[in-house]
Amino acid sequence: MGRFAGFSMQAASAGLLAALVGFASSFAVVLQGLDAIGASRAEAASGLMALSLAMGLCGVFLSLKTKLPVSIAWSTPGAALLATTGPLAGGFAAAVGAFMICGVLIVLSGLWKPLGRWVAAIPASLANAMLAGVLLTFCLAPVQAVAEGPELALPIILAWALVWRFKRLYAVPAALVVTIAVIVLTNDLPPFESAYLIPRPVLVIPEFSLAALIGIALPLFIVTMASQNIPGVAVLNANGYRPTPGPLFAATGLFSLLAAPFGGHAVNLAAITAALCAGPDAHPDPQRRYWAALVSGAFYVLFGLMAAAIAAFVLALPTYLIMAVAGLALLGPFAAALTDALGEAEDRLPAVVTFVVTASGLSFLGVGSAFWGLLAGLALYALTRWRGRL
């Protein structure tokens, strides 16, 4: 058997499902995020390709190295953060500089324990409130789509709701299928060219600025660690695996750093799709489940090689429909973040302040609202604790 010892069709099927769900449910969010911060269509396609290759190769590497079902995903909350941040002074090059700084911070969080402890010390209620504020704009998109084109948006939402009722995991892919069908039937599609099949990496020379550091790099680092990497470790622990988190974080940061010059914002440990690869549905034997993560990673690489065609198709479509699908995909994470943000009565008001300021879209001194929301929430949180000691 050699290298294929332990392989099973059950694990391979779970890996394929994880890749399909992970890619189909959120690639539209990634493209919208890159487009919002000033990426051209070619740069957005390159970013999608870089992220797909990075998370696929990183997942294969870590699963082979640890023999654990380590699943990797792009930072969906991070992409939503980009969409709410908007263009920076310095353009997309400044955003790429921020991506690289974020990658370095993730590496350091894995290698230098104090940084990891500082991130863990951020109150979970405030981190989740910031995430909920970032996601709110997307979650309003389905409603706005109904107002803009009810005859097109309502079938998509109906398909999502019906499938969600019976099989929640397939709800967003089903909505995506209906979206594609609606678009094919009602729109003139762009002419397909064979050149779309050729991967086209676009190297962006990064620029570094304080505004990009504060407005993108730090919030992107925090939401990626707090809402993806740390929960990703928790999913592995819940399924009986006890990896040392530091090396996993450092590896995702390194692959994020490699993807950044080509437009990729960040990759991290998967949380939702990780359960598909690490749970008993992947295989009854826990020692053979790592094959599910290997197969998932291989398919992410395949999807990355098709990214030019996918991006060319999506970016030529009506924006409000793509935003609607992205919003449906993020309703679950939004509900979870808001619930966790408001769970502790003592922290509720600081969390609400964080959420409101973040959701406001406030931009001050060139820095986006996510940073100011977290800063405002931390200030009130500290004041609450200080008053409590008087």
C-alpha cells in the first residue's frame, strides 16, 4: 500500500464535500472583498487563485506532516472585513502590504507565545461583536436584492430556505446553483474565452502605510485568529485530536504570506468544514481521517487552477445577486457571532458599542470602522472593569 495506506472512499468523499462546501459557500465573498478594496478583475482572480492554492497546499502539508485531519480555509470574515473597509490611499498595493503584515503577525502568534496570549486575551465578546458588525452589511444584501430585483432574488432565497430546512450544510450551494440558473436564463453572459482556463497570477508590489496597518492588517489578524484559527483548534480537540496550536498557526501564516503578493488576504484553520473531515462521518477510525483533509486540499488546488474562469464569470454578473448569495452564506456566522457577543450580561454594553461602531462604516484618519469599533469597545470594557474595582 505504501503512501496510500489508510486511504478510503469514505474519507475521500468527505474531503470532496468539504472542498465543495468551503469553496462554493464563500468564494463570492472573497471576490467582493477584493473588488471593494480596489483590485482589478485580473487581480481579484489572481487573489482567488492564490488563496485556493495556499489553503490546498497548506492543508496537504499539515495533514501529511501531522497525520491529523487539518483542514485549511480562506478567512471568510476577513474577506467580509475588506468589503466593508473600501479602497485605501495607495490602492490595492497598500492592501497587499497589509495582507503581508497580517501573515507575519499570524506566523509570530504561532512562534512567539506572548503574541498568541495577547490575542487570546481580547475579550471574546468584543471580538465576536466586531465580527458581527463586519458581517452585518453582507447579511442585509439578500433583503436589498429583493428590493432591487424580486423576481430574481426571491427564487434564490426560497431555494436556500427550503434546503436549509432539511439539510443545512447544502443550503448555500443550492442557492448558488439556483443563482447560476437564474443568471443563465435571464442575462446575456460574457463571451467565454479559452484564455480563462489559463491561471494568471498577478504579482502586486506591496506598499506599506500606517493607515493600512491599522485599518486592515490588525483587524484582519484579529478576526482571522479569533473567529477561525482558535475555533479550528477547538473543532480538532472536540473530535479527539490534540495538536500543538503554535506550529499550525505559524504554517497558516507562512502560506498567507506567500499568497499575499498575488492578492490573497489570509488563510487559516477551517472551523465549519473541519468538522466534515475530523468527524466520524469521514471514517470510523480517527487515524484514517487525515485522508479527508488531504483530498479536500487537493480539490482546493484544482479549484485554484480554475479561478480565472470562475472570477471572470462571477465578476461579470449582477452584483446584487452575488452579494445576496454571500449574505445568505454569512447569516449563520453572523448569528453565532452576535449570540456569543451578547452572552455575558456584564460585557453586553461594550459589545453593543463595538458592534454599532463597526457596523457604522465609520472611516477616520484613513482607518476603517472595525478598528475603531474594537477600540471603543475595549475602552468601555476597561472602564466597566475599573469602575467595578472602586
